Amino acid sequence: MTEASTIHIVGGGLAGSEAAWQIAEAGHRAVIHEMRPVRRTEAHQTEGLAELVCSNSFRSDDPNGNAVGLLHQEMRTLGSLIMRAGDAHQVPAGGALAVDRDGFSEAVTAALAAHPNVEIRREAIDELPPESWGSTIVATGPLTAPGLAEAIRGLTGAESLAFFDAIAPIVHRDSIDMDKAWFQSRYDKAGPGGTGADYINCPLDREQYDAFIAALIAGEKTSFKEWEASTPYFDGCLPIEVMAERGPETLRHGPMKPVGLTNPHNPTVKACAIVQLRQDNALGTLYNMVGFQTKLRHAEQVRIFRTIPGLENAEFARLGGLHRNTYLDSPRLLDATLRLKARPALRFAGQITGCEGYVESAAVGLMAGRFAVAEAEGRPLAPLPQTTALGALIAHITGGHVEAEDEGAPRSFQPMNVNFGLFPPLERMPRNETGRRLRGPEKAALKKRALTDRARADLAAWLGGDAPRAAAE
Ligand SMILES: Cc1cc2nc3c(=O)[nH]c(=O)nc-3n(C[C@H](O)[C@H](O)[C@H](O)COP(=O)(O)OP(=O)(O)OC[C@H]3O[C@@H](n4cnc5c(N)ncnc54)[C@H](O)[C@@H]3O)c2cc1C
């Protein structure tokens, strides 16, 4: 075994705790710098590590039909402390894994405090970690303290660290009805890397548009938390329902403008408004609804957006939202092992990298810990296959997202949960025993099963063909 190294971790949340555990279990020393209780955030209530600030759910625990359930399984296989504590403090929640938040956080804190390779320092880090620390993981989360956030911004550039997200919904490409929608760029303009047919367009006639505007205005919205309300995000990215409230014609002169586009299914009729969707990932499996950031409740978004022609059966990989959130433009800034290209001794993990959610943040922490260990030991770590949930998530953060090239467009990388749209498509659609072509829910279930079986096989191969039994169970 190589000599033990010391790796510093700033932030003892979901990601930092998991990263520290992976480092300590590999025989290296992990020093966690956590600012609570010396300083609080607007959302955390306790001084426990890995505190869950809102819901107590890790979402679906189904490893065969759900991408986050598969992620749970992969993390258990890799010895995750977050999953171990979650399983030990489970509360009844149907097919979801929900946890007793206090018991969970106490278990994570106790396991780390008792580990001989872990030191926990309660202090706020208000500047960039000193170079003398060497390998350091920054996992300070969506509510990173302002001093450190400003220091990171100084290093990466003002545009590279956002303080809020303005999320437009993302749709699975294969759920869009192309008998109604069509591919075309406005005025057939081929931008950098484009073909002139880069957007998916969904047309609305006057009646459909008027009904859509009325639904947006009447739709139920989520409210801002007190401390979010003062975040100045509204200038560049108004929620679409706010635009609709400014006047019925506002949206068709803004993100829904119908100019420069001709519907090949109905070329003689001019659409009243057009919704455009832009490719969101390099795989071409996900498309985002351009300019559709919104505070509508999730169920309302699904109901209202499915009235758009072509999106009647849309499956959403992500729904819209606006939140206070500190996160990097990771696809540009981080290398494949989550190191800051401008200063490779710094690695980032958790929600600050642009993943979303407790489980995803912990998963990125898990990989950051393993990458740091491999580097400390001077051995290369083969990239995780993108066909696994962990690999799909890391690939998206470190390069899978496709940036919008339109002139004046805001930066388009926005936080996202793990979902099957981040996985490379299957080479062949599976068939059932009868061999006939499948449709609807049966097809969807078989496809998810094939994707998760492929992920398990590829993770086992990555682990040296000897995945622990937990993976198979
Ligand atoms: C209001 C709110 C509600 C949310 N609700 C949900 C939800 O219901 N479900 C869900 O899955 N996700 C939710 N999230 C997202 C969730 O917070 C993250 O997914 C997850 O906690 C991120 O893990 P993390 O480790 O990256 O950050 P965190 O868990 O936030 O951990 C970061 C840690 O870093 C510490 N820290 C920050 N700055 C410094 C500093 N300068 N020096 C030292 N320590 C520092 C903080 O005290 C904190 O302990 C919510 C987020 C917010 C803000």
C-alpha cells in the first residue's frame, strides 16, 4: 500500500460526508472543514453532518425501473456511507426510500467521528483553500458561504458560478410526436456546430395559444422562501407565467415567437406561436424547452405543457423551477475526474457541480473521493462507463451537456437529477418472449429493465468482474 495521504474536504453535507468516508475507508486521512454550528446557512437547522434540509426522501428505490433506484444500488455496491445510514434509518414510504432525518444525520456524523482516519474541524472557510493543503474537495453545496463563493468566482470568472438556477423543463426526445412537431432552426440558420435544423418546433394555433396563456396564468405556482425572494434573478430569466401575466401577446413576441419557421406538416398555415426545444445533451436524447423557466407546480407543468401540440405524451426528464443555488459551469470548468482545470488540486463535489438532489450529490461525492484516492496513490482510475447511473451523472456534469450557441443566450447548463435520458440509448430495443413489437407501458418497462441490466453488467466489469452480491440483489 502507498503511503497514506491527507485529503481536505470543505463542507460536511451529503457530498462531503460521502467523499470523506470513501477516502478514510481506502486508508487515507480525511479532514472535513464544516462551518456549522460556528456559522449557519439559511436552510440547515442542526449541526449534524449530511443534514437533509427539506424532504426526507431519497426517491424511488427500484433498481430495475428507475434511474435513482439504480444509483442507490450502485452506491451500495461501492460501500456508500450515505446509503448505509439511509437503509438503517428507513421509514415506510411505499416504493421510495425515505429516512428519519435526525437518525440518518446522527448515524453519518457518528460513523465519521468514530473513524480513525477522519478529523472533523468546525470552521468556515472564507477563502480558496490554501495550496499547502494539496488535494482538496470543495463540497459546500447550494448555499455555499458568500466569502468562499466569491473566491471561487474570482478564480473561475463571474459567468462561471451561478447563484440561482432558472430551470426550463427537459423532455425525452423519443416522447415527442414528430407527426406534429418538426426539426428546423429559425431562418434555417446553421450556427456553430449546427445544421440549420437543430430545434424541435411545436406549433400552436390562436385558440390553442389563448387557452395555453389562460392556463399559465391560472396555474398553481410554488412560492419563494423568504430568503429566496431577495435573490435578484428576475432580470434575465423571467418565469413564463410572469411573462404571460404582462399581456396575452408577450410570449408570442418572446420565447414563443413564430417567425422564421415553416411547419412542413401544414406549410400554408402560419402558426400563432411556436415552442422551440433545443438539444440538451451530446447523446441527443434530451431536449429543453427554450425560455420556459417557471415556478408552476410540477403537476401543473405536466398538465399544461402536455396541451402543446407534439407534447401530448411528453415524458419530462426534469421539470422547471427557480431556486437559490450556487453551482459551477462544470462542463466547461471541470475535467473528467471533477478537478478544476485552472487549479487541479481542487476537486468539486455535490450540488455545486450542477447535479441536483441528496442522492446525486452524495454520488458525486463518492466518485470525487475515489478519484482523489486514485490520484493520491498514483494509479489511474478507468472512467466509469456512461451506461451506469454514476457514470451517466459524472459524464453529464463534466461534458455531456450541450451548451446553447445562440447569440445572447444565457448559459444553459442547469442542475439535473439522474434520469435515463443521460444514458446512451440501447443498441437494440428489447422484445418480450413472443418477439412481437411492444408499445406503451410494456415497452417502457422492458426498456428500463434492459438499461439497468446493462448498467449492472458494466459496473461489475468496471469493478473487475467481481461486483459484490449487493449489486445482484
Ligand atoms: C431550501 C432547499 C431545499 C432543498 N430540498 C431538497 C429536497 O427536498 N430533496 C433533495 O433531494 N434535495 C433538496 N435540496 C438540494 C439539497 O440541498 C442538495 O441536493 C444536497 O444537500 C446537496 O448536498 P451537498 O453536499 O452538495 O450540499 P449540502 O448538503 O448543503 O452540504 C454543504 C455543506 O457545506 C457547508 N458549508 C457551506 N459553505 C461552507 C464554507 N465556506 N466553509 C465550511 N463549510 C461550508 C454547509 O454548512 C453544509 O453543511 C434542497 C436545497 C435547498 C437549498
